[in-house]
Amino acid sequence: MKLNKIIKKKLRIRNKLKRSNTNNRLRLTVNRSSKNISAQIIDDINNKTLVAASSVEKDIKKINITKKSDLSLFVG
């Protein structure tokens, strides 16, 4: 299977993070789109997602925040 450059780079960075994770650090990933934002805290040693928050969740949608910067503060 042939992988494109973006996937190769993603795998290379992820493998480098897993190798250097000797003192049990957690990884924070943040995904942004034009309207929403989501964040996760990941434990690479156990391959588990510990905490996840997103602007798509029902609790956050009820608050009616218009600015994306305010929404990102609330999700964080």
C-alpha cells in the first residue's frame, strides 16, 4: 500500500512521540475546523483516550457562544 506524504509524516511524528515517552507524559491533541473545536488527552503507553471535549457536545451547544475564540476557551 502506498502512503502519501501527509500520512507518512503523521506516522513518523506519532512514532517519535511514543519512543520518547519514557517518563509517562500525556499527549494533548487539538482539532480545529472552521466552526468547531475538539481536544483530547491521550495516554500513549496504554493506548487510551483519558479525556475528550468538543464544541459539538450537547452541553456546550446549549450555551450559544458566537465567537470561536470564546468557544475554544470554554472547551479548554
